[in-house]
Amino acid sequence: MTGAQPRWTPEIGVQPAPAVGDAVPSTGALQIDMGQFAAIFNAVPRWVWAALIVVVVGIIAALLLGTLTKRLLVRAGVPEAIEGTAFERTAREFDTSTVEVLGTLVRFFVLGITFLAVLSVAHVTVAASFWSRTVEFLPRLFLAIVILIVGIVVGDKVKLVVSERLTGIKLPQIGVIPKLAKFTVIYVAVLIALSQLGVATLALVVLLGVYLLALVLLSAIALSDLLKSGAAGAYLLLNQPYVIGDEVEIGEKHGIVQEVNVFVTHVENDGEEFIVPNSTVFEEGVVRIRE
């Protein structure tokens, strides 16, 4: 009888026991963390979360709308159109521009709406009592400010354009017209802005009537000589008693006619140019010299 042979058995892989101090993964830890997060979320009032969402959305909307406003104005050619105006020059002194001012104004408007919305969500008593009035007044205030800025910029641009058109007219009274045009535009803009703020319409009409009456009286007094020259110039252009190239004598001015417009006649003689108001032509008469 032979001895029993030992049996061979395959080795079964046995995982080594974790050493002392090794971290043991557990799904319970993740569940505990999520549970703590849920507990913190539930502990904070819901209106706080709602107010936080409103703040984030309001800030993002303010940044986007402000940037969009600036890009639209730039694409519309506004910076080039208002270049050289007094408002643009003033803005440049503060290292900004009219487009930047309007973009910033849009941002502040959106942030103001956001602030009021946060107060409403937070159930603040003051916001609840004044919410309806503030929501109604804030857009009007924003529109009034925009109208006022646009009126100032347009008034400056009108002054520049009128000044350029009247450059060739060498009369001292002509400098009043660009200023009158500027302040007329600004005054109308102020009236429209005040109407947006709820100022009585009757008062606005009275102010406008007084302004127009004062404008007419001022124009009649300050521009009386200019009006006489304009009327005389219209007659000279229609009847043409002398034309360009004629040798004339107007009072003590003697020379060759170089230009005739509504207000003045340009006469040149030996390198000297005389600019004679057309009213003077009517008052002193004109002598046309024939060879």
C-alpha cells in the first residue's frame, strides 16, 4: 500500500487586507455630503436663493445690454457723426465718450431694475409700498436722461453744421444763428424730457410759446441788418443789375465783382477784396462802369 499522494489545488486569489491607516472607500460618505448640502440648501430661505438668482441674471443682463448698446451705436456711425461736438469733447476730457456714457446709462438702468426686483423678492416693506410707483417712474427717468443727452449732442452738431454752412458770409450778426439753432434744439429736448417726468403739459406749452416769442423778438432785433441784406440779396439775384466780372463802384468801394450771394457782394481791386453787405448796395447804390 503506497502512501497517499498530496492533491494539487489551484491558488485562489485573496485580496490583501487593507493596512492600518489606509482609506476605505465608502459610498456612504458621498451620501452624507449630499445630505449635508441638501440640509444647508433647505436651511437657507427660498427667497434668498431667488434674490441671488435675480442678482446674477441682472448683472449679466446689464453687461450684455450695455455692450450691445455701444456696438449698435458704433455700427450706426454715431461716433463719427458727433465728432467735434461740445458734449463729445467734454466726455473725452474724462477719458470716455458719448457712446460709453449711453452704454453705462443702460447698465445702471438694468441694475436699478435688478435692485428693485431683489427688494421685491425679499419682501422688503419699503419696496412693497413703492414698487408700483418706482417701476412706473424709473423707465421715464431713463428715457428723459437719454432724450436730454441726445438733445445736447444734436444741438452741438446742428451748431457745427450751421456754422459750416454760413462760413462764407462775412457778417458779425451771422454768429448768432448757430447758437440760436443749438439752444433751440436743446430747449425742445428739455421740454420733451420734462414731459416724460410728468410735468404739466400746459406749462410746457406756455414755456415753449414764451421761448418762441423771445426768439422771434431777439432775431428781429439782432438780425435786422442781416434780414435787410437777405431781402436785398434776393432782389439782386433775381434782377441781376450786375454779375460776376462787372466793374462796379459801391460807395467808396471800387473793383471787379467776384461773387454775389444772398447776403453780401464780393468786390476785388488790386489784391484787395471788399465784402459789401447787400443792404449797403441798396442804401448807397451801385455804379456799373462800362468800358
